[in-house]
Amino acid sequence: MNSVFIDPRTKYPTPTFPADMQSIPGTEGEMNPQADHGEQSYHGNKKLNGAVAIITGGDSGIGRAIAVAYAREGAHVVFTYLEEEKDARETEQLVRQCGVEVMSIKMNQADRAACERVIDDCLERFGRLDILINNAAFQKTYSSIEDIPDEEIDYTFRTNIESFFFFSRYALKFMSIGGSIINTTSIQAFSPSANLAPYAATKAAIANFTLSLAEEAIKKGIRVNAVAPGPVWTPLIPSTMPEEKVKSFGSNTLFERPAQPAELAPIYVFLASEDASYISGEIYGVTGGRRQL
């Protein structure tokens, strides 16, 4: 008897990554092989019909996959990006093709005022905010802790965790009852790699922040959860990791491959939808059963 399901081991062929390294922050157009964001595979069921979502870092990677999925579920999408104009325009087009409205905002989320302006712009355009996805992050690998400049420690923390405070604190003033905040943490929060020390530390802080924010936000009828991805094939990888790490990326999972962004999007849909109405203060791992550092 043939199964109606696809073998998860072979849903995406194990890639042989070429040494096509990029400069930070990386772009989708230079990815080789190209990532899957659900452009052809994600089919919505109107689970978020009429909702308004802000997705930070929605121009590429996991953020783009979330934007596509939310749009196909009927949500209007506001997403931020740092500087990747071409990627942002492509995400806009993908969202607009779903028949919903989209707004992209170029900004540096290390700036508190810029974070608050994103929410103000969303409210001015749509009059409401239902879902906040704190997703954008900065990472860089280092051979030793002695190699990490002070300014990069500061920038990593400012971008990866302080911005989550900025966005969440301001959003809670305006979010609709029944809304949802979803934070992207990482397997690095629980199984950190030495060469990603600043990034891993911020991801651990995000996990902790999720739990404390959930306790406060539920008093306003807002649920707060987090997703902890394992290895995912996004522009962060070839732009921030050594060549040898890129070539073996994801091989230490049970699937012996990294996730594609499209494989992360459904959990973000679930956590934002009514299907998760009794779920808050949880961290969902999507790691491919990663077994080792």
C-alpha cells in the first residue's frame, strides 16, 4: 500500500553545498542551492483570515516562509528588513499574489525608536495588530572568544534580544485580544556552539524572555510562544559560517540535511491560530532531531 505521506528523509534531497560564500547579511538570489519558502508547496486554509501580522526579518529565510504562509492563510503582512532590497521586493510580490495587503519597512532593529515606528506604521495602515513575529537576528562565527570585538557583542545583543523587548513592549499597548507573539529562538539556546557564543547567548535570553513575557501578556489576552529551529538553509549560513561548516551543514540531524524554511512555517501558523488557543509560554523545537554539536 502506498503512503499518502512523503518520506521526510527524502522530501528534500540532501544537498551538496558548493563553496559559494556570501558577505553578511547574505541574499536569497545568491543561495546555491536555492531555498524553499513554500512558494509552490504551501496551501492555506484561511486560519488567519483578516489578521494583521508584523514579521521582523521577513525578506528572506524563515521570515519569508512565514510571510508566504500567513498570506496564504489570509493575513495581511507587514515585514521588516535590514538592507536586502531585492529580497524584500520578491517577498512583497509573493505576499501580494495571495490577494492580501503587504507593507515592507527597511529598518535597523538595534534602534528602539525604529522598532516602535514599525508598529506605528502598521497601525496607521491597517488600524490593528494581531500577530507579532520577532524573528530577525544577527549572527557571526568566531574562532575564539578573544576574537569577538566589543562592538559586535553589543550589536548582537541589541539586535537579537533587546529589539524583542522594544517590539513586544510597544506592541502590547495595541495588540488585539486573542493575539499572539511568537519569538524565534534556536537550538543554540540549549546546545550552544563555541564559535557562535554571542548569538547562542542571545537565543538563550530569548527563550527565557518568552516565558516571562507569556506570564504578563496573558493578562491582556495575548499568547506568547517561541520556536527553536535547528539547522535551516537561509542566507545567514553561507554569509556567516566557515566554508567547511557550510559544506556539512545539517548533516548532524537525524535527516542528515538542514530544514528548508518552508518546513518551519507551519508551526508559526499553528501558534498564531485559534488551534493553539490554550498554548502559551511554550518553546517548540524544530531541529530535525539534531544529535550533537
